[in-house]
Amino acid sequence: HNAKVQAAADDWLGTCRSKGFDPYMLACDTCKVLESYSSIHSTCLECCQAYKSTPIKTQKYDKAVLIFTRGYDNEVDDFIDQDLPEFDEAIQSNLLTLEQKVDPMMMMYGGRYMGGFGNKIAWFDEGQLPDVNESDSLTEKVVKYEEKAKEVMTLRRWKRDDLKEMVGTLLAA
């Protein structure tokens, strides 16, 4: 019986992660913000943890860090290439930070993704951003971001328009 329960939990976790949600980090309060985006709202609700909560000020974060690898996901690449100019003011005022990782596995295989690093966005409340140094490797920065983040979302299988709307909705600008 316990093996069946564990298998069901593993399947749920895998399904949520494959759709870009990390149930260990996702508060159901965050899903409320996505109500108008029905394509991802229902999946968000299936994957969130009701016991996790975000303060009532909710739904808006003061800062975000987009951690990405070029070539890993065309939708994220298109968001960066085509939609990022709309967030230029947020980038200039350090509300939105970009951290690009060059994946050596991609370079070895001629730009085709062969595993390794996934795209993520980390959300922070005011004063929550960790101290990162220019001398820190990206791996060190990512660990610091994930440890301090109010919420981290993996961006696997997210559509460009959904990503654009989510950043526009959740980032207090």
C-alpha cells in the first residue's frame, strides 16, 4: 500500500514539474494571481501546497530573477528576444535581473540541449534578495537565489505569452 502511495506522489510531482511548477515551493495563493490565464491556472492549483501561504499583500513581488540557458527552451528564448524590451524599465531599476548560464553540454553538442540546466524564475519580496557577488559562479548565485526566494518556478513547457503575462502580473512595477 505504501509503495502505491509513493508511486502516486512521485507521478504527481513529476507531472507538476514537467509543467513548470515545483510543488515544494508553490503556494496556492500565487495561483490566484493566475486566474485570468486559464491555461495555467488549473495546473497551478493541482500542484500548489495549500499550507504554504504568501502574505496578503500577495500576488505582487518586488523583484524577480530569470535564470536561463539559451537554446534550452524556444519559448523562453522568444520571450527574451521579443518581449524583454517591454520590461526594460524593470530591468534598469533592478526589479528584474537576468542570469544567463552557458551550458557546456550544449556547446559540446552543437547547440542542441542534452540535459543539465533548466530555466527558472525566482520571486522575491523587498529586502529578500541575497547578496551575490560578481565573483560568484552562476551555480553559486542560483543556490543563493533559490535559498532566499519567496517562490521559484521552473519554466519548462511554459508558453511565451504565459511567461510574459505572469512577469507583468506578478512583478510590482
